[in-house]
Amino acid sequence: MRCKPTDWNVIEGKKCEICGKKAEISLLYGPQHYCKMHFIYLIEKRVKKTIRKYSLIKPKEKILLAMSGGKDSSVAAYLINKIFSNSCEIKALLIDEGIKGYRNKSIEFAKKNCKVWNIDYKVIKFEEEYGISMGKIQKKIMKDSSIGNPCSFCGIMRRQLMNKYARTIKADKLVTGHNLDDECQSILMNVCDNKPELFIRLGAKSGFIKSEKFIPRVKPLYEIPENEVFAFANFAGIKYYGGECCPLSHEAKRNEYRETVNRLEKAYPGTKYSTINFFERIKGMLQKDVYSEFKLKQCKQCGEPASTNICKVCEKLARIKK
Ligand code: SF4
Ligand code: ZN
């Protein structure tokens, strides 16, 4: 099953809506067709609109870009740097989970882009922060699969580190590369798993709970489909890691949702936008019903914000380090 797009739609014989030149991409939900230059212009305009609509970033804020070297975070970093480099202080965080043959390769793209775009960056390694890399966690899981799967460790550890570092440097916002497809898949997964509490991570600006311990995470690509992010990266000449997917990926379920959402979009163009629009409409109700009960605590071991006395990261690591 595919873990990333390999192409974008283009209907032969169509002309760019704006200049009339040969179209290089077709947006089937329009339908609209664009040449490379006008597609780049369109995406920039749409990202600016998302930023305004959800008040994602304001001038003079301190911004931390989470960069992996993949297409999504590279495109998000490129655009935010282009739009805000004169009005905001921008830094980048590159997290090295210790996945040989994958992250060591992708992180090189992130470093190079930071140098080209003149962005200060910091690399943080799981091994140094938590005393264990994902490679070592995988070895333990291979001996005892009841511990969980690699992604269940990696995701929470990465999120905790991003938040912690963003707080350390007093960032106002943490920018991630999540796109429209990521959000649609997560919305549907949370519905099918009956986990409304996980909606807290979704939306252009995540985090219903206001706390100085949580730095708001913002997603400038929230309204851009994944294959359009892919096309933009290629048309704009952005260098990114396009190699094999993570060898530890345990995201078979997410890939099923990816395929399903793409199938639905093909049959009923506009499905992805309808899905996030539905989420936007019920967000307010969730805030009242699901999160009003939520009490934020502090992990007794590491001091990070948690919903229980011991945070998920400490709990899972204690089990694996036994
Ligand atoms: Fe981590 Fe899983 Fe993503 Fe690999 S696929 S980087 S293990 S969350
Ligand atoms: Zn903890």
C-alpha cells in the first residue's frame, strides 16, 4: 500500500485558467487547470488565506518550524519563511528519532534547506533526550510485541519533544507540515475508533486546552491536499527527501484510510474539503462536551503536561526500559 503520492492529476489538452498556456495540473474538485507558475501562485495565496482565516501566525511572533526533510514540512517551512521572514523570528527543530537508513537521510535535506533559507536550526536526538533511539525500541518490540508498535512510541515522544523545545525557546507557535489528507484520515479514524478526545490534535490550530505548558501547533497546509503539496514541491524546485518510507512504519491502518479517502475523493471530488468542513462545524460542540471535563495535570516524573499522573511517554518508556 502506498504511503505517499507519486503523481498529481493532469487532464491532457487543458489550458491554464489564468494565462492559457498548457496546463500542468488539474484540480478535479474545481475543476480547474493551471500551468506551473500559476499553480505555485495559487497555493501561496491559499496558504496565506488559511493563515488569516484561522489566525495561525501574526507578525512579530517567534515561530518554530518542525522539519523532517520530507515534502510536507519542507513546503510548510519554505512558505512560512517566504511569508514571514521579515516580520517574525523563525527557527527550526529537526528531530532525529534514530531510524537508520531513513531519518539520517531525510534530516540532511532539512539541514540543507535551513542553510539555503537562512534559518537557524537545532537537531534533537531521541537517544540523547530519552536515553533510547527508535532503533533500540524496535529491537525490544521484536522480542516482546505486547509492548506496542514503534509508531505508538515515536509519535508521542516526538510531540512531547517538539512542545518542550518550543516552550524552552519561548516560541509563540510551532509549525507542522500536516496537510488536508492527514487531517481527513485522522478525523475518520477518530470517528471509526470512537475517540472524540483525539480531535484535540486536529484543526488548523490544534489544542483546545489553553495552558502555558502547551505551545499552539499550527498547520499552514491544512487546506492543501497531499498531491498538491507534492506538485508544489516539484514545481517550486524544493529539495526534499523522497526515498523509501519509514522502515518501522506500523501505519497499515492509516494507509487503509489514505486509500479510502483517495477513492472517495476520486468518485466524489470535494470529499476531503467536506470532511474538514464538517469537523470545523462540530469543533465548538466538542469543546463544550468532551474537553470541559478535561483536567490538565503535570507528569510526576518528567514534569511535562499530562492527562494522568504519569505521562504516556514516561509510562511507555518505563515499560520498555525494564
Ligand atoms: Fe516514527 Fe512510525 Fe513515523 Fe516511522 S512511521 S517516523 S516509527 S511515527
Ligand atoms: Zn512524563
